[in-house]
Amino acid sequence: MRSRPRKPDSAEAGGPRKRITRLSIASALALALGLLTLTAVASVLAVGLYTSFSNTRDLGQDVARLAVQSAVDSIENHLDPIEAQLGYLAELTYVGAVDPTDDRDLRRTIRAALSATPDVAAAGFVDTNLRLRYIVRENGQFGSEDLAADPIAIAMLEAISRNASPLWGPVIFEPDTGKPIVWFVQPVNRDGRLIGAYLAVVPTTAFTTFLGASKALPGGTSFILYDDHYVLAHKDLPAALATLGPDRPLPPLAEFSDPVLREMWNPENPKLGFIANISEVQGHRTRSRPGEGHFFLYRTLYGYSDKPWQVGVYYRDDQIGAEFNRLIASTVTGFVILLLAIAAAILLGRRIARPIEALARAASQISRLDFARVTPLPHTRFRELNNAADAYNSMLRGLIWFERYVPKRLVERLVATGPEDSEEREVTVMFTDIVGFTRLAEGLSASRVASLLNRHFETITACIEAEDGTVDKFIGDSVMAFWGAPEAQPDHALRACRAAQAIAAGAEAENVRRRRDGEPPIRLRIGLHSGRVVVGNIGAPGRINYTVVSDTVNVAQRLEALGREIDDTNDCIVLASGDTREAARALDWQTVGDRDIRGRSGRIDVYRLRGLRSATSRT
């Protein structure tokens, strides 16, 4: 097919070239804004007023959404971890890691669960004979109780027997504490049959505490209603505890001490129009006293009891109505600002050019991958540029978070070498593990356990990266790393051994401090093995890891586990295969002998890296 001949332009045809006048962006914007401002004088006030009313309405919606969602988030953030913790205990029991018939094992397990869920007042395990073994947080004692005659316990067992799914039960009154409680039960199955359930108890006074601590509810009074007509949480609820009992676990709304809350369901209360478009949030206005009104904002929450909860907050009129007063003031101010708009247009055009140039400069800094040193863009007065700055800053924050979850050194190497398919490589794999971590963590809070692990992982990661190793993953209190990929490292075994020595030195230094402070030492086991692996991007389309897979990984992990049979005195024991030792002969090694490795046919030679001091030599 032949192409149609192109018509020559005037320059090609020998005609005169047109002279194009080019303006700077500052001059063009100043001229355009000046003309637009001049022609928009008649309409700008109307548009501004409409926008102000829209913004005020949106602000009211944001307040309503934030207030209610904050209360809901407070509940979910405290109760969902309880569900997750008991679900985890059920999984451990299912696979046999926890024996609920062993009181010592069960006591240790329940205490660990209590340490991870500070809102739980008591937790336990009830078997199918309705024998309950439990620990109460207040005294920490392990107790036992027969619930065979308890109708609530019988109904609970029947419910989980039918559905085999966890559930939150109805609110009941606990005579021993004099408080109403909510409870959660997680069934436990083994070999296809129900063997019992884990139980957690939360006093309703806890809801009042953490709702009151929410910083997103300034000036408001938060509450939770149970089944619409009973007060589950409120700042005045503690004063009503003396009137409660088994037949009256919660105070009725109609008899509650707060006169504003009592008027919540008055049929004469008008609904709030400005929240009509907010999903799930409801609201209305009340007049409990002459000249004083209140705004109620609430949402129905399901799944934490046998009845729905109404979770919300109420405010005085003057706490929300002040926004509308400011709207009137802003309208008057608009007339004054309008008179200055034309004169400001010229300056505005010149100022617009500055953030555009800053945006271009900032975008080029991203290419260096050093996100922590990139300066966020400041906000501007222009919507599009401000949106662009916000988008850039959001991207920067995302990249900084991304840098925390993806090894930066690995990304830099992959960028430098380019994408590659999976391939076979000769690498050295390392596994580390904390000896007796479960026992070490039993007496620590969740935050202290996390702080301990973060500091531990930071030390190990620094030692690995100092030898150009790649941290593959964190597994509980263990670390997996490898050398020899993505970039070839002929001395990968020697690098791994040096990293192990650095980790051991770091553990020794840390344990000197811990012993001085009266804390138990942290002892480590490290396993090293060198061999062929498949290395590359492996995983599902939505979650891909740059990792290594092969029997070499399993052998390294087994060598780490073998450390518990070899030594019990050193702060750190490093075991390596004969392959690793052969590639790092320059180091000081001690022969352990040939050993059977679980999951591998035949025996392998095992060596111990020496030069690490024992724990007894420092005590």
C-alpha cells in the first residue's frame, strides 16, 4: 500500500517562516488570571459562597465520619486482637503444639495469651464436659470450675457444637467482680471433633476507658448502647454498677443518669441532613433543655455480641454550629479579598512558576533511591499544584515505607543488574535462631517483645549487609539470609562466616549489658550451608519475593537446629557443613563429626566455627 504524499509546510515550500511570539509561563499566567478575575467579578461571590457552604457541609460530614469511625476503631482495635489471639491458640491446639489436658502447658499458654491481650480480664479453656480451667489477670492464679449446671455455659457449648465457629456471647453480670462482662469463645477441634473451646472475658468498663482515651473525639461524649436500650459504655457507667446484678447486667437507657442520652430515641428528634450521604453513619438532633441542643452521631455495629451495638458520640450545638458562624464571616471577608484579586493576579502568576520548578527538581531526586534524604514538597495555595505536591509527598512516604519492607540493598543490586529469570547459583545460606525465645518472652509485654526483636534484627541485618549478604526473610525470631546472589560472589561462604562471627560478637556485647542489668542473656544458634539453589523472583503475581529455594536451604536450617544438641554454654554457636568449611578453610574450625540431618538421606560432615567465647567464661 502506497502512502499518500505529505503536503510540504510553508518553510519547505520556500514561503516565509511565521514569527511566533513566546511568553514566559509567569507572564502568561498573570495575564490570563487578570482577565479571568476581571470577567468573574460578578459571579465570584456566588461561586465562593456555594463553595464555602459545600466545604462546611463536607467538614461536618468529616467530623461525623471521624467521630463515629474513631469510636468503632477503638472497639475493633481492642477486640479483634482477642479474636486473633484465641484463634491462634486454637490452631496451636489443633496441630498438637498445646495440650489442653496438661494443666502446666495450658497455664503457660493462657498466661502468654493474657500478656498479648491487656483488655482481657480472664481467659481459660472449657472442655466438652464443661470443666473450665482459667487464669484471672488480677491475681494471676490458675483455677478450675465445673460449669455443668451453668445454663449460659450449656447454651454456649450447644452453639459451638452446631456451628463450630467462634462467637461473642451476650452481656452477663459477673458477681465476683460486680461488673458486666462480654465474652468470646473460640472452639477447638482435633481429629474432626470438638474437644473444647478457649474463652476470654472483657469487662464492659474497659470500653468506657478506651473510648474516653480516643483523641479523635474532643469535647464529645462517647457511648455504646446494647440492643438500643441498654447502656454498655459511658463515662457515667461506673456510678451505676452498684445497681446491677445477674437479672440486670446493664442499666436501662430510660433510667440512666445522663439526661441527654436518655433523649436519644425521642421520636420528635429531627434527623441531620448534612450526613445523609455518609454510609452507615446516622444522626439526629435533640433538645433536652430549653435553649440547648445536642447532635447525636452513631453507627450500628454487629459481631461483638448476640445483639447489635449503637456506637457513637454526641456534641453540644455550639461545638458544631461554630463552623456555620465562621462561614458568614468568610463571606464578608470575600468581598474585601475580591477587591485585591486583580492586583494579586500578576504576582500570583509569577508565584505559580516556583512550585512547578520545585516539583520538577524534586522528581529528579527520586531516581537516586535515597528516599530518606529526599525533601518533601511544601504545600502551595494552588489546588492542582497542591494536589501534585500531596501526590508526590504521598508517593515519597509510600516509598519510604516500601524501603522498610523491601531490602534496599537488594533493590539497588537488582536495579543495577537488571531483571533476570530464575537460575541456578552456588550460594551460602544462613539461618539464625534465638534459643528459648518463648520462655524469654513469657514475662514481657507485647511491646517489649517487639522492641527486643526489632533491636535483635537490626543488629543481625547490619552484620549481614556489612558482608554484602541479602536478608531473605524474618521467621518468628529467626533470620534467613544468603550470599552469592543477585550478584556473583566467589567468596560467598567466607562472607557468610564473617557475618556469623560479627553476629556472635554483637550477641556477646549485648549480653554483657543484659547480665549487668540483671536480665537473662540472649543466646543464638546459627547454621551455614553452601550449595546449588534456584534463585530469582518466586511467588504469586500479587506477592513476589527474590529468594532461594532448594535442599541447601533445608540443610542450613537443620544445622541451626542441630546446635541445641551440640552446645549449651556459648552465647552463640555456629555450625556449618563440610561444603561451607571447605570454602572458608582460612577460619578456625572444630570438627563435630558426621551427623544425620532430618529430611536428607545420608550423613553430612558438620563443623563448628571457633573463636567464640562461652557464656561461662564471662559469668
